[in-house]
Amino acid sequence: MKTARELQQKHADYVRFGQVLLAVGAFLMIGLLLPNHDKQALQIYAMMVAITGFLGASFFFFRRAKLAQQQAEEIEYEQG
């Protein structure tokens, strides 16, 4: 059984992962939006897929962080 401390550490890790992935996705999006006429259609689609992947992974980790935090709070409540 996981302890509240372990779950809080997982929460912190998940939040960090989510923040890093969100930042990378945002930087890629900025790079995609900057005008550059040398970009080919394949490069644009590849960037959009990468951005979607990073933002999706970020959402996944933020969701996992929320669940870990809720579980930690439940354990602390049960322990008194």
C-alpha cells in the first residue's frame, strides 16, 4: 500500500513532468506560428503532431498528479 508521502512525491513529479511537456509544446507552437516561408507541408504536419503529443502527455501527467493528490488526501484523512 502506498503511503501519503510517496503519493505526494509522485504528485510533485507528475506536475514537473506536465510543466516541462507543456513548455516544450508551447515553444514548438511558437516556432510553428512564426512566419517562415521555407517550411514544407510535411514539416508543418510533423510539428502539429509533435505539439499535440506533447500537450496530450502534459494533460495526462497533470491528470495523474491530481489523482495522486486526491489519494494522498484520502490516506491522510483515514489516518486521522
